[in-house]
Amino acid sequence: MSDGEVEQLNRRWAIDGQARFEPGGGGLTRLAIHAAQATAHVYLHGAHVTAWQPTDHAPVLWLSSASRFEASKPIRGGVPICFPWFGPKPDDPDAPAHGLARTRTWNVSGVHVTADDEVVATFETRLQAFILTYTVTVGRTLTMSLHVLNESPHPQRFEAALHTYLTVGDIRQARVTGLEGTTFIDKVDGGRRKTQPNEPVLFTQETDRVYLDTDSACVLHDPVLLRRIVVDKSGSRSTVVWNPWIAKAARMDDFGDHEWPGMCCIETACVADNAVHLSPGADHAVNAVLSVQRS
Ligand code: TA6
């Protein structure tokens, strides 16, 4: 985007001292938000939230130091939007993993400040049979809402995930609660379906699990940073938990070999058995709400 186009966005949408478009990584345009109680970055590339930091807390979202910032590549970290499929496309091995939404440039459709001094930014894009509207609300909590409208005359099925990367002091000492007793697809064990015991999710190896039929909020307990990150949700029946561990991190060229202990994905999703089916003209919203508590 040219300087002129960025300035045009600012003339239309900037809010003095609270929201302004600027060149970010790789020259890609981002919205820099300085709300009363938090800061954040959202790139037009993928409508990708890459940073959220409430006042008096360490950064909450994790971003790889090796991330690409290129139009053809997803940003590694933050909250990629996976849509309209999750993971590899079953009928097309050449299709990009996690769909098309995270590598396209979204349009800005609104920026405003609420009565509670939260900054709300809205982005839109048309993708296949769908109109997507993504609303990001920045304050002491971070709310991300992906609204999907089927604008076609035919029934449509989609998968979606707000693929949230969280910063953690040391994944080997962290635990995730909220999924006890839930069925999951274990992607590091041939996709076998298992049941989470009545205990937290602990991390001792590559962990890649799609938990199904769960409406529960999850809590990432971090005894190193002495905090809990709560991932609450609505409109989502799946939760994905992922850490690549040593070997997979080394295989990803946009993920630092030694970064894996510092991150944990807790993804707010509608995937596999929980994919969404929309009649013509119907809509659905997937909502994630992040908050941080000292522990
Ligand atoms: O959500 C976990 C996962 O599906 C893992 O299997 C891993 O592939 C991760 O997503 C990242 O996918 P990406 O295409 O962004 O490298």
C-alpha cells in the first residue's frame, strides 16, 4: 500500500491518539491502537491481530521473530483467521493450509471508540459464497468476532478458527484447564479420538489436539509469568490446543527453532464434526474473548 493510500485510510478512520494506520512488518499496513487500557496491532493482511497488551501486563499474544510479512504468506503468531477450511484442504492438496482468509487484504469498514474507552475496528472481505465481517474490540479484554454470511443461493459448509497464539513463560510448566472429560482428535497420534482425562492439558511433547463439542472457556495457567490467560468463546464448539515442540518448530522456517517453549495456541474454532452449515442468507458468528489475571 502506498503512503498516499495509508494517509487516505487515516483521513477516513484515524482517531487522534488512539487509532492510526502505519507501515508495519514488511511494509504491510497495520492499525496501531492505543486504547485507554491496552495497545494492539491489526494488519489489513488477513485482518490479523498481531499484538494485544493490556496496561500493567506483559504482551499476551505471541509473534515469532522469524515471521514473514509478505502478501503471499500468513503472519506467524497473533491470531490468524482460518477460513473456510481448517488445516489441509481435503480435496486439494495444493490449497493453502487453513484456507484463504489469512493471506488476503481485508477492507476497513469502521473504527470507533466506545463509551468504555475501548477501540473497535471492523474489517470486511468477500470470500467464495461468504461475506466476512471481523470486529476487534481492544480494552482490558480483547474481543474478536468473525461474522460469516452465506450470500449465495445454496447451502454452504465452512470451518473456521481464530488461531490464537499466546505468550507463555515456559510451555513445560504451563497447563490448560477447561477441557477435562472432552473428546479430542489427537493429530500427533494418527487422528485417533481420545478423551481428555479429568486433569489439565500438560505439555511434554508436540501437542496438536482438536477438542470437540465444547463450549467451555479455557484457562492457560502460567507459573513463570505468574498469570492466567482466559480464552472465553461463543459460536464455537471446537477448541484446538497446539505446541509444535522441538522437531516441528525446527521444520518451520517462519518459526524460530528455540521459540517453542514460549508459546501455546488455544484456538476458538468450528472444525471437523463442529463445522458450520449455513442455509442461503443465513449467518453465524465465532467469538473469542481474551482476558488476563495475575496469579
Ligand atoms: O492449529 C494447529 C495446526 O493445525 C498445526 O497442525 C500446525 O500446522 C498449525 O496449525 C500451524 O499451521 P500453519 O499452516 O499456520 O503453519
